[in-house]
Amino acid sequence: MKEKQTRSKFSSKLGFVLSAAGSAVGLGNIWRFPYLAAKYGGGIFLLVYLVLVFTFGYTMIVAESALGRMTHKSPVGAYRHFGNDGAKKFGGWINAIIPLLIVPYYSVIGGWVLKYLFSYLTSDITEIAADNYFTDFISSGMGVEVWFLIFTAIIVVIIFMGVQNGIERVSKFMMPVLVVLAIIIAVYSVTRPGAIEGVKYFLIPNPDNFSWMTVVAAMGQMFYSLSIAMGILVTFGSYMKDDMSIEGATSNVEIFDTGIAILAGLMIIPAVFSFSGGDPSVLKAGPSLMFITMPNIFASMGFGRPVGIMFFLLVFFAAMTSAIALAESVISTFEDELHLSRKKCAMILAIAMIILGSLSSLGYGPLAGVTIIGMQFLDFFDFLTNSVMMPLAAMATCLLVVRIITVEKLAEEVTKNGAPFKRKAIFNFMIKYLCPFFVAIILFSSVASVLGWITI
């Protein structure tokens, strides 16, 4: 017997903005943005990134949110609303499957963050900064699995509570705390001896540092950071009330997400400059920046323990808000397509997360000898979703809006109840021409990088 569902709603615009911003503000902002900014020119990277966020990013957020509210469905149902041919089925399902594949391995990294937060609360900070601390932990088998399961349990409980009582309430608490923590750590970081050179490198554009790869890297980061093409914004849009301004909410999400990314840059880049004596190459460590370089910095500074606690609490909150959004997108699809209760859908998701997440969790330990195209499970899932599936999903959305819905019809949804659409000209031009072009570049450059054709 199919169980009849009543569509959940956000109680207010603030609830939508903080939840959508929470989906965007995650690990991509806290560690990925700073190291890409350092690697691809500092201030000039930041400038290119900002231009892309307020054009390309804006367009995709509006399109996905409007698509969700127009249909009141999760991605599969939203696409099916306009026809049930193969192309629309592909577009809907690829948007729906992406978060199902991302949230398990994302929760593994969330477990790593939770472990580090616990360690800063209970252990000697010099031990955490030791050379083999991180590698010993992620290869520990059941040790790393336990932290992954704890993080997963937290996410499932919040999802179990629903949209208003779970996601919205948690986001309203966590996002303001996250901002306060980011400001405190950024202020502390920029006042370290020698840190001002890092501030200048990060905030002042230098045209000599510009290259085509600056644009490609900024596009990829913008794509990753704003939760575009993950089904999240379609899902959250379906929870929006008709009297909420889509463009107004989008602008708030843009500002919130970009502000956190800049604060993350001010937290990390000046601190690394101070620690390394002005060597930006130290920042290019990628993922190890958070779990190896930053603990070394905390161990070398005064107040290392409280700063370390605040930093990993900040990262934990960021990881949680993004994981919750990813999980909610999956739950929404399950509810719409399987016609089951939210509680049953949450249990199905929990089982899927444990099975898929355990592959990534154990991939550097007991399953280290098992690889897919030369990658550990976590790296493979990351490549498959971010480098292949998300660009395809974004392209599908562009084609749906331009060729099936039409930009005029979508504009009617955006302007419902007299809501503004001030950047309509930018939206029309971007969705018709530049967004598909940019998405094609992201897809090609990401795959070509993995295959070794180019270096990003």
C-alpha cells in the first residue's frame, strides 16, 4: 500500500537561505578553496571566482530552485513533470543519484573531522601533529570505521526529524555559530607574525599570476562549492513557499557562501604564510592541508589547543550542514519515487550510507589493495560524481530550461507574486550560452586531468 505524503515546507525564507547556504558551505569552502586560491594566483583567483559565482553560480541556483518550486518534486519527478522520454529520465536520475553517491564518502571525511575534534579535546596537540598520525588513523580499519558510523548516525537522526524540526532548526543554529567561529579564527590568523603577506597575496589581484587554469580551477571550485547539480537545490526549491523570492534567496546564498570561502582563505592562507615563512607552495598540499599542515601550525602557535578545537568544530559544522543537505535530497527522491514514509526512507538511506561509506572508510586500510582505475574507493567516488556526473547533470538542467521549459516560463516562476528578477538578462544569456560552454570545459578538464592529458 502506497503511503500518501504531504510535501514538507520551509517555515520561512531564512530557513531556506540558511539550509541552502549550509548545503553549499562545506569542506569545499574550508580547505579546497584556500589551497586552490594559493595554487592559482591568490587575489586574481579570488576575483575570477567572484565573477563566476555572481553570474554562472547565480544562474544555476535560480534555475534549480525554480525548477523545484515549479514542480514541487525532487529531481526525478521534476524532470518527469515535463515528459517521460529517455533524455528527461537521464537528467532526473543523474541529479538524484549524485547525492546518494556523495553523502557516504563525504560522511567518511566527516568522521575524520569528528575524530580530530575529539583528539584536540582530549590529546596532546603535538601528538596530533606527528608525521604519521593522519595516515595511521585512516589506515586503522575499524578505528576509522567507528568515527564514520558516528557521523552517519548524527546525519540520519537529523534527517529523521524532518525539514522544519531537523534540517531547518539545525541550520539556524549551526550557520550563525559557524560564521562566528570563522571570524574569530580569521582574526587570530591574520594577526600572526608574517601573516600580512598572506593576506596581501590572497586579497590583492596580481595579473602576472593569471593563467587559463586560473579560470578552469575557479569554475570547478564554484561548481563544487555552491552545491550545483547535486539535486539539492531542486529539492530545497520544492520546499519553498510561493511567497518566497527565489532571486532574493539566491543572492543571500551567494553572499553567505562566498563570505565563508573568503573567511576560510583568511583563516588558512595567512596562517600558512606565517608558519612557512611566506612559502605559498606549502598550501598546495590539497586534502592533507586540513589534517597534516594545519595541526602542525596549531602545534607551533600559542593557544594551539583552543584554536584547533574551534577550527575543527567549524569544519565539523560545515561538514554536517552539507551532508544533511545531500541526505535530504536522497530522502526526497525516495519519498517521491518509492511512496514510503520519511522514517522508512531514512532507514534505507542509512543502510546505503553504511554499505557505500564503508568501502571508502576501509579503502585506505583493509581494502587498500582494491582499486578502481587506479583509485581507492573514496577517490573514485569523488572523481565519478564531481568530475563526470555533476557536469552532465548541470548540462541536462541547462537543456531542460532552454529547450523544454523555456526561460520565459521559468521567469514566470521566479517572479511569482511580484517577486523581483533583477538579473534576468544575465540569467537568460548565461543559461542559453555560457553555462553549457563552461560546463563542457569543466567536464573535459576534469577528466583530462585524471587521464594525465593536462595538469590542474
